[in-house]
Amino acid sequence: MAYDPSEVLVLYLGAGESGGYSPMGHEERLRAAFPIDFTSARESIEKYLQFPDYPPTEWASNDLALAQGIYEQRLAHAFPELSARAINALACRWSYRWK
């Protein structure tokens, strides 16, 4: 089955209307939405979840919001097929892990 990666990511990451990130319940949300083909749905977003970080030591400043914006731009460039909401959710996930 083909999945819209943006929609699967938004669901998995727990994004709100404009994006965002909910650090708990990823697998549970995906299982509830795809009870029969959970594994396929999860595999369809793996490459996005594995996108390489750039370490905070590369930051030009200590501004996490600025660094998140840079990471969001890198994601948008690497994955033009994703919606702005999915890109924002991935960037918020990155930011959450570094804060």
C-alpha cells in the first residue's frame, strides 16, 4: 500500500495543525491508525526519521530557534515531497532532542 509520507509523519510525530512534536506515543498513534499494516506504514517514513543531524557545535550562535530553522531548511531541501507541516514536525523533533 502506498502512503502519503507527510500524513504518516504528522501522525507519528503527533504534530498539531501547523506542525510541532509530541515526544510520547509515536508507535501507539501509528498502530491505532494502521492496525493491519503498521510495519509498512512505519517503514514508509524511516528515511525521514533517519535524516542526519548536524551537531550543535556547528551552530553560529547558541540560538536553538535559529538552529531549528536551519535544520528545517535542510529538511525542506532534502525532501521537497514533504508538506510544510511534516517538515516542521521533523524540525521540532530535532529541536526537542537538542534542547
